[in-house]
Amino acid sequence: MLLPASGEGASIGASELAGVHAAVDAVNEAGGVNGKNVELIVRDEGADAVAAGVALGQLLEAQIDVMIGPAASNTAIALAPTIVQAGVAACSPSASALALDDFPDNGLLFRTIPSDSLQADAMAEVIEQTGETSAAIAYVDDGYGRPFEEALEAALRRRGIKIDDAVGYSADDSTFDTEADRIVKAATGAVALIGDPDAGERVLAALASAMETAPRDIVVNDALRQPFSISLLAAIGAQVREHIFGVSAYVRTDDPDLLAAITSQDSSATGLFATQAYDCANLFMIAAQQTGSTEADTLKIVIPGNSSAGSACPTFVGCKDLLAQGRRINYVGPSGRLQLGASGDPSSAVYDEFEFDVSGRDVSKRTIDASD
């Protein structure tokens, strides 16, 4: 496992780690994979791609069979060439970046989190429902934000919504007043913000300041779904805050048995992305059970088909029993919704539309279904 135990992603990493442990413990208690226990080797993804690269090197030296991670999109983009060159099959529970969609991965890279191409479609739906006929887009200008912005533009145009302007910003900048002023002046309709958790918050505050006297609907991506800091909340007046909406993949763990297993592993685990990590582990273990192999080139062939059509099974044991009966399986996971396409990524997804209350807490409004 290459998941964050330090840096801003540590809380998500702890939940993902607990999800993997829950999956592996259940399998080992049931006799393992083809009679052999699964061994976990854990390294800290850290706060950036440099630290993650060092940890990846350690995992490759340990001659791992498969890997769960990286968790962060930009880290996954940076390490993908090394992972593929090493011939290791990897599954990320939370790296949703569009840049990974068409990466030449030789079929080795899988995800249980949907691509941001589906999130872009969900954001476009929310913008459409504001009733506005145009939108201006602010986006973080990196390998995560640029493809996301292009997908959002395409999704908006499919709905007949005009693009007023699209402005990129650097996450390293200290102020964003220039970009915010340009967006607000150009916007005749809604505003979309594609951000990261750090700079994205400050861009949102700058947008709120620039439109304080004439608020427009602002639709943000999943990275902005977190309680506002006290300073940020103070910078955004109630009049603007009431116009802020967001979209994020549904990543809560609803299955009570899995949630209990996760909290028994780590009482502080939130459950966010734990289901996706649990699914990554089970997809690999089911494929190894089915093929009798731990070779990446063998596993990659069967994984997409094992979660697309057949008899539904939410656990390793359930799928193992069906395989023993000669049945074709459809691993749906504890959510009952996992479905992989031929690329190894989810072909459909459920998203939350959320808003923020007066305390800055994110509150779900409804769910949105999206599919390829």
C-alpha cells in the first residue's frame, strides 16, 4: 500500500488503510487466497510526489505483487510511468484525475474512484439547474486542473451553456485578486471553480470578495468539500455563501459491517474512501483466486470483466463461492454499485450535491447519477 500517513491527505489515508486491512483480514480469516495469506507492506505516500517516489522505490524493492495507491491525483500522475515500467498492477481508491484516463498504462492501472470526467458532467448538471445560460470557469493550472476544465467546458456546451471565460491560476501564488476580478467581470451567469484544498479555498475567498455586492452562483469541485476555516468563513459573507454549491463523488461508507470493521482497525477513521480501498483490495484478491496467479499481466486481463456483468457478489468470499460453481461474477462491493468499464475505471458513479451552512459545515442536498 502506498497511501498518505502524513501531510494534508493523512486523514483520508488512514481511512483507506483501514479499508484495505478490513478486506485482507476477512480474506485471511477465511483461508486466504488459494490457501495463502495475503501480506500487507505499507509505505507512507507523504505530502508530495518526491516523498511518494522514494516510498514506491521501497515497495518495488520488496517485490510486491500488486499495489493499492497512490491516493492523490497529482502523485498518481507523477508515478504512473514508474509503476507501469515496473510491470506492477496498481489500484487507486481516490486519484480521480482526468489525466489518468488515457494514460498508456498497458492495462495495469485501475481505479475504484470515478474519473473527473464524470464529476465534470455532474458539475455541469448543477450549473444547468441554476437556470443560467453561461458560465465562467476558474481552474488550478496543472495536470489535474487543465483536463478537468476541458471536460467541464465540453459538458456545459453539450447542455447549450456558453463559456464566458476560463482562467487558470497557479497553486503557488499568494494572492488571486487578479484572476477573481477577471472571472467576475466576465461572468454573465454562473461561476465554476476547480480547485485544490489549499489554493482553491483562497481563490474561493477572492471570488467571494470580488462579487460581494452582486453574488452569482458558484459551483465548486470535490476538493473544496471541507469545513471552512474560521478565517475563510469570515471572508465570505452570508449573502455569497448561500450561492455556493459543490459536487463530490459519494465516498461515504454506508455498509454497517464494513464500517464496524474499519473503526475496529482505527477508531479515528472517517470511512471516507474506505469502501473504494476495500474494493481495490478485493478486486486484486478475487483475480488472484480466479486465475491462480499473482502475475500482473494475468490479473489485469480478468479484473475489468469481474466487475461488469454476471452474478452479483459484494465480498471476496461470496465471489469465491460463485467462481467455484463455475459462475461468471460481478463484484459490486459493499456499496452495491461498483461497475468497471473496459479501461479499468468505474463506468458510472453517484455524486453528492452539497452546500455550506452558517457554521461552514458541508451539507448534502441530493445525489446525482452520472455515467459514461
